[in-house]
Amino acid sequence: MCQITDKFNKKLVCEAYIKAKTTFIFSLLLWALVTWQGVQALEESPYVKAKRFSTPMREQAIIVTDEGFYPKSISVFKGERVRFYVTSTSDTKSCFILKGKGLFLAAEKGKVSEGIVYFGDAEKLEFYCPTTKSKGRVTVLERPRGKNSKRAQRNIASEKVRIWMPKDE
């Protein structure tokens, strides 16, 4: 490696070469160790693991009165489960029937009935009570923040050039 004829210079150059090579190897090993430890730490971290969330659950209370349902219309998003809580304010026997989902809940004064429904498609469903002749509607909407949704285009106000022109009289 060292091909210098002068023994003194040869010894200095060889020592410098060995020192540089040792430093390089040591720094390479240190870098590998730090990187490997960092990767191990990330694999065990709760921030890196893919988290599976359950289906969103919405809770909706419905009160059956002599005048009808309160609220008369409900909006939910596609892919949500909704837990309905139904009660009545009158002594008249009434119920809550959700067409298309097979949900029937009895509504009695002082008691709360509950049922869970999953809404998988964007649609409009009707709920009703044949006893009180009341009707209402559940509207299932597409989730606005999907992967394919486009954001509104916003421009900086100062970039728009406005030219003032005098009016002709």
C-alpha cells in the first residue's frame, strides 16, 4: 500500500492510512448499529403498526309523539352503524319501523328501546309508525373526505391582477 522510499515518510503515511481506515470502519459500524437500533425501535412502536378501526358508531335518539317523530329526518354517512334509541311521550302504543333494514322497535312511555343498523349504501330510507301514521326519513350520504374527493381551488388574493379602467361617459 505504502510505496514511499523514505522510511520516515513511509511510516507517517502508513500510520495516517491505518488511522483513517480504522476511523472509517469504526464510524461505519457505529452507523450500522444506530440504524439497526432505530429500525428495531420503530417496529415495536405503536405509531408504526397499522391500526384497524372498528366501524364508526353513531347514536341517535328518536322520540315518538302524537304529532309524529322527533327528529323527522336524520342524516348519516355511508359505512356507519347507528344505534337508535326510541321512546314515546304519549300513552298511545307506537313504534319505529325502518323500511329496508328490518328494524322494528316498540316505543312506550317511560321505556327506551334500542336497535343497531348498518348503512352500507348511499340511499334514502323511510321510517314510520302505522299506529300514529307518522313518517320520517334517514338519508345516507357519501363521506365527503374520501380518497377521490377534490378540494376547492384556492388562489392567493394578491396574485390576481386587477386593472382599473375609467368609465366612458
